[in-house]
Amino acid sequence: MVKRIIYPPMWLVFGIVAIFALNEFYPGPRFTSLGSQLVGGAILVAGLALLVLAGGLFKRAGTDMIPFRDVSALVTGGVYRFSRNPMYLGMAAILLGCAVTVGAASALLVPLLFMVIIEWRYIRPEEALLRGLFAQEYAAYCQRVRRWL
């Protein structure tokens, strides 16, 4: 198994730093307006809410939020009825909200890159782990619920 020393919240921080660096140094076309700031802020707040709700469900189930550590339950209720990865989706929404708020077209690439990194570095290996731990239950869950949305 690959040793992971950079966990998803750090990728979120790297993404936020990248958004502000791109905004400052390589913004590309700009679309800054009060409307974009309001929309970006709403997306950011929705992402935070999703992250908090999903994390609370993990806490309530008594399973660890750190990937690959102490997996003791398969959480399928609440926001997990709509996405198999609402915490990652919440982080991507936070990045999208930040990118829309700053109004730099180049910053819109950051949430997409974040999703690619998270999918290949965390989601796919996590799915393999969950298939091994919760075979039939996880397979049925995957049939009902999409990976992202």
C-alpha cells in the first residue's frame, strides 16, 4: 500500500494557495463582479456545510475520517445517499467557490485538478479497501449512489 503523508485537507490548502497565486500572477480573463462574488461565496458555504455534515456522520458512526485508517463502518445515510464522497465533494466546492469569488479564469482549473488528484490518490484506493471490507453491502451501495454526484 502507498504511504500517504499528505492527506486530503492539505490538498485543499494547496488548492486555495494555488487559486490566490494564479489570481495574483496568472489570472487570465477576469470575470469579477458582485454577482460572481455572491455566487462564489454561496458555493463556498455549501461546500463547508457538506464537509461538516459528512464529517459528523463519520463521527457518529465511530469510523475514522483519515483515509485508510480504522475503517469500522460503511456510512450510507444522510449526504452519503447522494454522493459516495461528500467530504471530497465539499472540498472541491470550497475550491470552486474560492475560484469563482476571485474571478480569475485560470483559478477555475484548480478544483478540476484537485478532483483528479483526489480520485486517483484517495477515492480509487479507498473503494478497493471498502470492497474488501464490506463486499456485498458496498457493491450494492455503489449501484445506488454515484461517486461524486
